[in-house]
Amino acid sequence: MQAESAVEIVRASLALAFPTATDEGLTRAAECVLRWGSEGVGVQLEPDLAERMLSDLMRIARQNGDEFEGARAPRSELTTVRPAASRAWSRTAETEDRLPYIPRPPERPGRGRFRRG
């Protein structure tokens, strides 16, 4: 598959999730998803890291976070997950902040790992 085709497939999916994102932002976010996938991040996406990646993608795509949260399925207090305080993927210009990059976050009590079946 050509890189342009892969970007368009991911971009179309992101457009469904982020309906008010900019066209340029969606393309940039799709490129990041593909890059992060090639970095092997998918095997590390625990719930808190998935939340951090979602917030990064909203920032990159220029999706209004309030609009996204308003459309998100209601969650109980028990299912609410705080975004991780680190990243396991490469930074972008939009995600330059003080959060540390930890390629393989250590396991912590209460941090469930996704298991492969």
C-alpha cells in the first residue's frame, strides 16, 4: 500500500471521530497515527496512554475538545481514565510540552496492561 493511500484511509477514520477538525489537521493527525504505529506504540496502549494519544490527536487535528467530549459516550466514575503523564511515541510540534517521553512505560500497580489473545 502506498503511503498516500494509508494516510487517506486513516484520515477518513479520523474525520468521523473529529467532525470539526480542520482538513490540514486531519491530514497531519493521520500522518502521526501512521508514524506512531511504525514505532510500535500499539502494543503499549494501556487505557491512560490511549487517553493521552487521543488528546494529542485532538490537538494535532485542531478538534475542539469540548465538542468531542460532549459527543463522547457517557462514562461512569469507574470507567473514567486520566491521560498518562508521559508519552510512548515521538513528539510533534503540536505536542511539545513538558511531558516526558518514555519508550516503554514501567508497569505500575493499578495500571492494567492490554493482553494479546
